[in-house]
Amino acid sequence: MSRKALSMTCAGFFFLGAFFYLHQKVQIYVEAYRLSRNYQLYNECIDKRDYLMYNFMKEVSLTKLNAWVEKNNFSPIEKQKVLAFNLEKKKVPASKNKFASLLNKAIGFSSSSSTVLAKERDR
């Protein structure tokens, strides 16, 4: 390699290194700004919550709260009770129609809607 090409290559590597370093620095500042903004919003929400809780506690006494609980037959959930939901996905029966099964695989429709679409197409 000639001396000119070597100097251009070194300058290019130096420029790329400096460019990536600057880009990384800018990204760090952007994330720091976002984080400080999130902390600021969080603190504002905490202040609003405290203000509302202060006003609520000032207006509502424990006796009023107990009277409301008895009037509305309100009963809090016990600590021992756990709510559980059925998280298993229901298996959709495979369609006998080939077009419906292809449509189901390609587009992701449920079996019943793809069968209806297939029946409409057969008419």
C-alpha cells in the first residue's frame, strides 16, 4: 500500500471510531434525559397521591368509612384467598376443509371464522 492510502485508511478508522464514540455518548445523554423525566413524572404522581390522600383523610373519618362498609355489605378479600385464572389456551379443533386450515395457518384466523370464510367461498 502506498503511504497516501495508508494515511487515508488510518484517518477513516479514526473518524469511524470517533463517530461511534460520539454516537454512544449522545445515546447515553438521551437515556439519562428520559430517566430524569420519568423520575420527575413519578415524583409529580407521588405528590398528587399524597395531596389526595391528605384531603381524603381530612374529609373521611374512620367511623364514616366503617358505616359505609356496613351499609354496602363490603367485605375485603382475606390474605389467604388467592384468585386464579385459567391461563390454558383452548385448543381449536382442526378443520376438515383444506382451504380453511391453510387460511388459518396463513392469516391466523380462528378455526370457526376460517371455516365460515371457506363455506362462503364454496358457494
